[in-house]
Amino acid sequence: MLKIFTYTLFDLVRNRWLIIYTIFFVLITLGLLLITSDLTKVIISLSNITLVISPLIGILYGVMYYYSSSEFLTFLLAQPLSRKSIFTGFFAGIASTLGLSLLIGIGLPLVLYGVTFSPEFKTFAIVLSMAILLSVIFSLIAFIIALRHNDRIKGFGIAIFTWLFFAVVYDGIFLLLLLLFRDYPLKISRWHSRWQIPLILLEFSF
């Protein structure tokens, strides 16, 4: 598994689309920092962008890389290796490179700007972790889609529909529920208050 993970990781690091993805977030982060010096506003804007972009790139990039490497995977499956180690190493390589792109694209500019010594560091860490987790989850969904559908066009269509569902339909249903139950106050017990979601993330839903 480790050899497959290492091969996938180094193969993807040199991929031009991944480099473009990283540069995109670097430019977006630097642009927001130039527009405003308020780190809270920058982090909120980045969270809104990553909530849409990171799942989309994760699912499309995962499907695209799987289909382009299908012959290599077929070759590996013919070897005396367990399927679990092959697919785990392959998926771990994809998820790691997407997470690395976000760390460099978002984390590096803000760390150089001094977010680690600011009160917004905790919020920044939550937003960055959320973006990486979304990339990992949607790359896993992409992997499942590609495994179940050999037709590339059908696979890409299902991937885009899945992203649209979670990005548009799910948010629409959630906002509708908020409107329907807006007259009912939310009571948080003492135990739940310890695990309360930060206010900065709750603002995204309103």
C-alpha cells in the first residue's frame, strides 16, 4: 500500500491541473488579503469559496484520475496484491495531494501574513480543516462512482449531479427548514455547549 500511495502522490504532485488548482487558491487568498486587512472577513470569504470549489474539484479530479489510470490499476490487480491495499493506497494518494494543495494555496499565504499569532487562528484552522475534509470525502465519492461505472461519460455525469445535489439542493432544503422552524428557539444543553459549532460557521447558513 505504501508504494502505491507514494507512486500516486508523486505522480499527482507533478500534474498541471493540481498545480493550477493550488495557484488558484494562492491568488484568491492573496487577492482577499489585498482587498481587506480584516482576517475574519478573509477567512469567511475563503470558507464560502471552499464550500463550493473543494467538493467540485475533489469529485471531478478523483473521477478523472481514476479513469486515466484504469490501465495501471488493472495491471496492479493482476499482481499478487490485495485489492484493499491497492485501492487504499490509490485513494490516499489522491486525497493527500488535494489536501496538500489546500494547505499551500490557503494556509501558506495566511501563515506568512501572521494568522498563527492572531485571535482568528482557531477559526482559520477550522475552515482549512473543513475544506480538506470536504476534498477527502468527495474524492472518496468519486472513487466509488468510478468503480461502479466503467463508462466515463456516465461517471462524470453522476459526479456532477452528486456535487450539484450537495451544493445546491441540500443547501436549499436546509435553508427551507430554517425558515419553517425559525419561530422555534434552539435550546442547547450544558453538555452540547462544550461541542458547540463556532459562530463563524453558523453564519454561512444565513
